[in-house]
Amino acid sequence: MVIVPTCGLASKAGRVRRKFLLTAATAALVPVMALTAMDAVADDSVKVAVIAPLAGAFAVSGQDVLNGAKLAAEEINAAGGIKSLGGRKLELLVGDAGQSPETAVTTARRVLNQKPVAAIGSWYSSLTLAATQIAERSRIPWVTGSVADDITNRGFKYVYKISAGSEASAQGLIDAIKLVGADSYRLALLGDNNAANTSIQAFIKTKVDPSSIVSEQTWTPPLSDATPVVNGILRSKPDIIYLGATSTSDQALVLKQLAAQGNTAPIVMGASSAANPTFRDAVGSQGMEGVIVATGVSFPGKGAEDINQKYVESTKQAFMDCEALTGYVNIYVVAQALEQAGKADPAAVKQALDDMDIQNFHVFEALPGGARMKFDETGLRENNAVEILQWQGGQPRVIAPADVATAEVKKKL
């Protein structure tokens, strides 16, 4: 596989479906070489864009998206490439979405001008909302794991989302708060102003007693000093703290400041980046123990053990996180669309995504809601579900839903 960095940082009627199925026999994965070993790719390789934040506040998450995408492309190429295209290999065109919508738009424009058959990214919802406008105008299908509902609620025909949305994620947070075991509580809300986070907090407010919300703190990432927002939260003496930041560095700053000021309230986090292995170094296993994470972006649980192991061996990270699994699955979605399309053409890939109904495919068993990949008329994956994780023993464990759970909740630690 060749990875090429760039120089820059639906309507229902339009989605008539021709269903196709894959069996478990066709889904076997093959061993993969380390991510640093690049296969030679012929001149007729199939280009897929990977646009993720590789610098700035969201770089940790973006790099993991890229690592997952690279692992998937290595596997697919090692298994013989896209078979319906005579074994053509995947070539990743990598672009840095940065940390602002303006940068994401500029990068998307430059990368998509290189004529990939599809794109994946950009992780942070505000970046995805911006960059997918370019994909829509360019008529290049874009597969994402970002959460914000507006990504697939705009009537776009070229955007596909494998994650649960903001409203579903917010309901997952309500469920996670209930897991703490309190019938009544004083709830503090704090987080950044990313599109997904603001919509999630708005939904939470509609589902809890307004009098239970005792403090709200919001900032624009990156956060330089967590002291003011933590002071504002702890002055309200909360029973439960909801932390909705997207940037790993911001989350770590807040968590460390909460610990430094002696916080004892349970912490529920609402961003999938809260399940990143970086936290073991930044905050420590003890500081993360018991933290609950509700995420619309899937974390590797039951059924994804071998995928996690390959990722760990390839990257030397402690475990595969939501970001890496997103990049990994998104590349497989594009690859299966190419197999069905039988041609390296964005319009054909789009049609294959519209028609996709893949079942019993091992890679997709890593997602909650059944081993099935099918998109509704808006481009949202059907039967997706929010996962609830809890940090136990130095890493996140899936505690819900049952089909991917690997542990039970620990209420007292």
C-alpha cells in the first residue's frame, strides 16, 4: 500500500436499493504486516482519501483514524486487493483536516481534486460538516464515523455515517448516568462547543429535571487552562459530572484538574475520544478508573478481539480505540462498495453504498446492532447503537449493549 500525503493541510428516491449479501466464508481476514511496511502499488491503484485532523487539538484522534485506515488497507491489499477490479490495490490519499472548519474545507478541496473514488473522515463533527460540503459538490462519496445528526440530516446524497447520532448518544448518556445508581442528583455539564457536543447537551437538558443541572461550562478548543472551568463546576458541588470535550488534550487537562482539586463525583464522558489509550499516560490508570464513557462511535468489544490484537501488534498501542476502529471499518465499507460496483468510479461506488446490505461479515461484527451494514435513505447506518464503556483495570471495557459487552458495570471502585 502506498500512502500519499497531500500538500495541504439524499433523497429517498435517489437511493433505490439492490441488496447484496456476503457470507462469513468470504469475510475471513488475513495476516497483516506492520503499518510501517508499505506494499508497492501499481499505477492503476484505487485512490481513497483519508482526511483527518493530524495536527492541532484533535491530532491524537485523527492519527488513530489514520492508523485504523492503514491497517484495513494493508489487510485488503495483502488479501489480493479489490477482486472485482482484477486485484487492484488501495492507495490512501492522506490530508490533514487541522482543527478548524476552514482548514478542513481547504484540505478536502485539494485532496478530492486528486479524484479519489471515495473519502473517509474527518472525525471531529464540525470538521466533517464542513469538509463533506466539498465532497457533495464533487460528487464523491464520503463515509464517516462522526456523530452530529446534521451530517446526515442535510439532504446530502454522498455522505454515509456508520455511527449513532447526537440524539442517540445523548440518550446513551442518560442511560450511563442511571448506571451510576442515583435516583436524584446534582448534574454539572462541561464541554467544548463542537457541533456534536452542543447538540448532545441540548438533548440532555430535555431529558433531566432542569433543577438538577447545577452548573454549565463551555469553551472553544483547545483549552489552555482547565482551572477556570473546573472551579466553576466544583463550586456547584455536583453529584455527577458530564464531560463532553472532544480534544484528548482538553479532556486530560480537565480530568487532571478535577483530581487535583479532590473531586469525588462520578464522571460520565460523552466523547468517543475519552476511550483513547493516551489517557493512561496523561491521567494515569488510577485517575481513569471507573470513568464511564457513552459513545455513538463503536469501541472494539466482543467480536473484535482479533482486530484489536492486530492493531496492537501493528501500532504498539495498548489497545484499539473508537477512532482507530472507525478508520478501519470505513475503509472496509469503501472496499466492499468497490467490490460490488466492479469499477473504480465515484458514481458506481455511491450506488453500491445506496444498495449495500452486507450480512455476516466479520469486520462489521465489531459494531453493535448486528453484523450488518446497510444505510437508510439519509445515509445513516441502520440498527446502529450507542456503546457504554467503563475504564476498568487501565483500559475501557464495553458494558452495554449486550451483543458487544465484555464486562459488567462496577458501581463502587
